[in-house]
Amino acid sequence: MAGAAGDGRHVWFTVLGPVGIRRGEQRLDAGSPRQRALLAVLLIREGRVTSAAELIHALWGANPPPDAAVALRAYVRRLGEVLGPDAGMLVSEPDGYALRVGEGGLDLARAERLAAEAGQARHSGDPDRARELLSQALGLWTGEPLAGVPGPYAAAWRARLEERRLGLVEDRLALDLEAGRHAEVVAELTALAAGHPLRERVRELLRLALHSGNRQAEALAAYADTRRLLALERGVAPSLELSELRRRITRAGPRPPAPEGGRRDQAGGGAQWGRPAQLPRDTRDFTGRSALVEELIAHLGAGEGSGPAVCAVGGIGGVGKSALAVHVAHAIRPLFPDGQLYVDLRGCGPCPVEPETVLGAFLRALGIPDCAIPEGAGARTALYRTVLDGRRVLVLLDNARDAAQVRPLLPGTDGCAVLVTSRHRLTHLTGAHVVALDVMRPPEALALFTRITGEGGADARQVVAVCDCLPLAVRIAAARLVARRAWTTADLMRKLADEHRRLDELQAGDLGITATFELGYGQLSAREARAFRLVALPCGPDICLGAAAAVLGLGTEEARRTLESLVDTSLLESPAPDRYRYHDLLRLYARARADRDELPQQHAAARSRLLDHYLATAAHVYTMNRPGDPLPDHLEPTRYPGTVFDDRKGALEWLYAEAGNLLACARGSTGRPLLRRAADLLLVTRDLADSGTGARQYEQTIVCLLTAALEAQDAHAEGRLRLLMIHMDVMAGRLAEADRQAQAAMALSRHCADPVLSSNALNESGIIASLQGRHEDAESLLKQALAAYRSYGNHNSAASALGNLARTYQDTGRIAEGVELAEQCLALYRQIGATMKLAGGHYELGVALMQAGRPEDALRQLRHAAVIYQDSRQCLWEAMTYWRMAEAHLAADRPAQAAERAEEALAILHGPSGRWARANTLTVLGHALRQTGHADRAQACWQEALQTYETLGSPEAPAVRRLLSAAGPHR
């Protein structure tokens, strides 16, 4: 700002905070309060001459002192001395004085210019730019305007400038709402409404934000709060706009949450709208299909009708559906400026992608943070369609299984377009323009072969003929010729003709696709063919180099060379460096070849090596997160090594990037030789359950393996899997089910010589007893757990047990002892060099200090915990920390700040795993809202919390019932 003055003298004046002068980085002395008052008047007059009489009235009001004129001249002289070489800016005229500030030299003028530019940007259809400009304008307010300046003029302008600031805040919040950042907006608007209870626009925006977040009861309750306040303070009814908004909310009923950016990203900024550009690269040598290309472009680009334009391309595998769709998508890309989404639905394989998974990926690409993505296909579809409403986005759904897989992925309104490919004609996809794609015409197939190889003539025509003009077959044949420069087209034709009468099979529908694959597979070396077969065995969507090397039993570099050779022959794809995937049909073909060409024991060995790799790597990640925890020493032994990471960041990136593959590997390892290692894999990847988005898949995998363990009568695996189910049940608030699992785990521990099971069963049982109010049992169980952990050197879990025991002491009134134990917990984590678990120590001490009546000390600890949890991607625990921070702010009599922290927690808590924590947060939010004048919203929060507690059978339900009873009937 120092260089903002337009006259080149680098002087910057401020009135949107303390009145001041700065030259460069030097702050000049603006003098006494009256002298600053004079400066403020001259600055606000923006260079216009102000008479001495006006200045005297502005500085002293209606009763100036007798020497006011003399004092005024002294103030003017001193101001000129302060400005020094810039004294020419201060002008003395016969009629009074003026201060001529260069362009950009006054914060108020700069703020107004930014606000005007924001208005223009919004009018021009650039809301993101408008929001950025408004944020810059608001950033110029550095405190109370004209702070410390006396006089009636300053007092009047102070109120005007504060009103102006609030107006800009409202404009910026409205833009936030339009962009779907309702979670962030709710927190800020709640605080604003508490501080300015009679500003109707603030309350209107608050109700819109609540309604957008599917919090209709609170939205209607907020209207009731406004109506009561207006009647009480002003004796008037709400405005027509507010009343109409209430009617719209009532008519609309609950709605899916709009996209939100309430959580901070890793860099600390707000989430932004995503404009995805996910289309695969267009095929450079795309050939033919001109009539179909024009037909699809015409339908997809029409933009008419009562919904999105949908085209479905069907045909046998290898006929070129994907290449055609990608080519068309690139041709119409300019018609969809808001982005292009792409997914391979893998409908031809044994593991088609579930719509829920696709929707999660699409929402992330569209700018929705993980913590705001709900569980369940229905909720995700609703949010997806809300995000796309009013936007022009192209969606390419490749390799669909059937219409049922596609329907949840269709946008709901005009403006968007969807292009689907499938082996089947999707005639049941209502409203879709269905195209049946046949093989290429011979001239087109020959043209394709010639474009790739540069070869034509009779031999080339023979090659495309034996390929039945299937584009994929033509491409594979051409690739082999290009890769073998010593071959002629005649050589290639002779090899194709000798392939076990495969040319006959090329004429028979899907069998023709298999024959096409045989063309490429049959020319692989033995090493390449084995890799092609075995790497197809894992069920994940793709595979990283390390995992592929494990499957093959090769070193990393040798595996890379082998896989890259498969990429060169088009039998494998490499979507990113050191990541590989198959075309779905090629995966099926490769697995079929593995069934024929590999012995069962070779299959089993490959799967075992993969499981070893994942378990060893995940154990290394676990150790980096939990130093001092000897669990990796008590895992099933692995014969194949895993990947070792240099730093914790790389380890965490691997864990979350490989989550889908890890769980798929575990689900596929239910046989007796693999079962215990699969259970251990889940044990060392438990952080996935608390990361906010993978809890459902993680729990489903536990259930799958637990069923297998029961059938195999493997008590060791069963016990460890029950520990994981206990954790899932506790975090979800299902205490009765958690207790049942804990009793089973305790019984198993008496028959298994497994210190991991016995110690953790005691600890989890103690946690459950504490939550159920059985404090004597809880204390006994947790002390036993502490002793058991110490008996085998598990200092990390011992620290956790100390934290749990501290909570039990607090619940029984031994507050000082509870604080002491929590301090021991934190000290032990620090001693062993804990990273992520250090957050648990800060969290426990924060809760203990809050119980001890020290909310400020508690907040310091909880802030440390929140930062670590966020850095570790532990969204659920991050949200629970915000809930505790809200409790601390409430204890410190800061209800507005409590509401903000509670809203941060609610922005994260979605899905079954967060229901209990969400209810706790709503209870605290209700207290904060009631204290800030939002009585009806408070009751709405408590009502929702009560419904959740009653559903879960939680012991908190009676207390919330009492709150609702004391508050009276809900209006």
C-alpha cells in the first residue's frame, strides 16, 4: 500500500481503522486526537475545500472553545510539517483548506473503487472475480473506522463507514451463497446476525444458507427469530422479501445441500469451484465415422429440451466406441465452458464402478471438498445435480454396464450433455439418442492402418480384412508392425494367417474381439505374456508400479521395463507415471489367459505377494504415524517387501491414493492362507476409517472378512476384526452394538495368545463403559488396558489409555487428577516422538482443561490438535476437535465464536460414521444460538440432535429432551 499514492511521493492515508499517514514503510506521526480529526475530515472530503467554520464544527461540535480558530490553524500548520516535502498536498484557500491525495493514496477511495469493479465483474458474469475484489476491499478495513478520533463529524462517519463495510460483507456473502459455500456462510452469518440482530438482509442470507445446507427446520426457525425480534424492537412485521423467502422454503421442503467450500484446503484458502478438464487425449489418427460424428455433435450441441442432451453409443468391444466418444467430446468442448467430466465405468469387467464412487470423484473434480461429500448414491446424486444446475458441463461415461449404472450420473437440468458408451444398446435410458456402432467400412479401416504404419496396398487390405475391420484389432496389428521395423506388411499378414485359425474367429461378434486380442498377445515374449496375465488379477481400478512388481515377483526396474513394453503394444495403458491399467475387455481376456496358462498355485502366489506388499508398506506408514507402537512386530509375517518412504507426507499420499486398491485386495483375500494378513492390513490402515470419505467401504470390508473368519473358525483373525468393528461402532455412536462386539472380543482374547487383541479389547471396553456412564467398570478396564499395553512395550497405546482414563476421572469429579493424567498422556506422546497421535494428546488435555474451568488453556491445546488432524487428513477427528472448541468458547461466554466452530464441525460431519459427533455438535450449537438470540434455530438443532440420539440409543438423549422441554414449544 505504501506506493499507492498517485503523485509518486508514496504517501498512503488510512481512515478505515486508525487515522494515519505512511510514507513507504515509515509510519508518520499524525498528531493529537484533534489533529487526527482534522486529517480525517480533509481526507473524507476528498480534495474539496472545507471552510474553517465547517472544520471547527466537525472537530468540536456546536460548542467550540473560544480559541478554536487559533487551535485549528495550529493543527493545519503541524499537519503540513508532518507531511514535509509533500506539504503541497495540503492546500490553503481563501475559503478554507483542502488535502489533495493522489489516486490510490486513500484506503477509503481504494475500497470504493474495488467495490465498483466487483459490481461490474458480477454484472459481467464473473462472480469469482467479484468475490475476490470484494475481499480485497474488505481487507482495507483494519479496525473501527476513524478509531480514537473525537468530534461529531467523526462519529457520524464512523457509523456510515461501518454500514458500508457491512453492506460489502453482505454482498460478498451473497456471492458465497451463489457459489455454494453455504457451510462457511452459515458460520459467519450466524455471528453477524447475533451482532446485528435487526439487519434483515443478514437474516435473509442466513435462512438461504441453512436451506441450501438441507437444514430446513433451522431456516424456518431463523425466520421465527426474525419475526419475534422485529415485533419486539420495532413493532413491525418482516419485509415482503423475507416472507416470500419463508413461503419458498416451506413449499420446497428439504433439499440436497448445495456445494460448499466451508473447510479450508491444505493451503488454508477456501475451496473453489472446479472446472474439470478430464477428457482423455483425442486420438491423433482418428479416422472415418464422419456421419456419426456429425450426428452426435448435432444432438449433444442442440441444448434444447427439458433436461440434459444424452447420447448413448453401443456396440461390441473393440469397435471404437471410446475413440469415437472422445473425438466427439473434444469437438464440442467449447460448448461446455464449465468443464468436462470423464470416467471409465468398467462395465465389462467383474468389478464395475459403483455410481456412488463415480459421484464422489465427480464432486471432488467440481470443487466439493471430501468432507462435504455425503455417503450414499442418492445423496451424492442430489448434490451432483445441484452443483451442475445452471452450468454447462459435458459428461463422458465410458464403458457403462447398463442403464441403471448411468441414471444416477445424469445431470437433472438443461445446459449439460452426456455421452455414454456401452457394449449394450442402452434402449432403457429414457430420452437418450441411441447409436449402434458397427465395424468400420473397409476403406476407413485401411485408411486407419495406413495412417498408423504408412503402409498401404494389397497386403494392408488383407490385414484389415482378417481383423474384420474392428478398429482395436487394426490398431494392435499396426502397432506390432511399427514396433518391428524389420517386418513388412506381408510378414505381418503371414503371421496373422498362422495364428491357430484365429482368422475364422474374427468373424463372430464378441469372439472377434478375443481374436483381436490374441493378435497382440501371441506376439509377446514369455516375460511380457506372463506380466500381461498376472497384473490383471488384482481387482483395483489400476495398479502402481510397486504393487505390480510384487504381483510379478520382480524388481522395480525390471517390472517397469516389462510393463512399459506392454504399453507400447497397446495391451496396457499408463494414465500417469508408474501407474497402469487395462482396457476392461483386455483385463477380462488377460484373466482368461491366466486361468488357462497359470497353475492355481501360481495364481495364489501372485495374490499372496501383492498382499505382502500392501501389508508391509502399510505397516511402514503406520510406524511413521505411530512411533512407539509395536503393532507391526505382531503382524503376520510377510515374505515380499513393501515400499519404504522418506517422509511422512509421501507415506500419507500413498495410503490415501491406494485406499481403493488396499480395500479391494483385502476383500479378495478371504481364503484361509490370506485371511490373517488381510485382517492385519485393515488393522494398520485404520486411519482410512477416520479420514471422512472411506468409512463405509472400510466397514464393508471388515464385515466381509469377519464373515470369512467366522466360517474358517479363525479366532485370531476374528478377534482383530472385531476390534475394528468396535472402533467403527463407537465412532458412529452405536454403543450397544459396540458393547456386543467388545464382549465377543474379550471372550476371544481369553483363548488367543494375542497381546494386540487382549490389550485393545480392554481399552475399547473401557471406552464403551465410560460413554455408557459405567464409570467404575470403565476405570477398572482402562487400568487393566494400561498395564497390558505396558507389558509388551506399547507406549503409543499406553498414552491413549491414559487419555481415556483421564476422561473417566473427569466424569467422576476428579478433575485435577484428570488433568494430570491428560498431561502425562501428552508428555508420553512427545517422548516417543509421535506425529499424528500427538493430536490425541492435545485433544485429551484440551478436554480435561475445559472440565477444569480453564477454557483459554483448553483452546490452545485444541488448536494444536486441529492443525495436526487436518495435516493428517483425519477429517472426523478434526471435526470433533472443532466441536470441543465450540464447547470451550461457550464456557468462556463467547457464543458467537462457539457457533462458528460448531458450524466448521458440521461442514465436515457427513455419513453414518459422523452421526453421533454431529448430534453432539448440534447440541452445542443450540446453546450458542440461544445465547445469541436465535431461539427457534436452537430448538431446531436440539430436535435434530435428539432424533439422532434416539436412533442410536445414545445416553445423551434425556438431557436434550430436557433442553427442549425447558425451551417450550417449537414455533
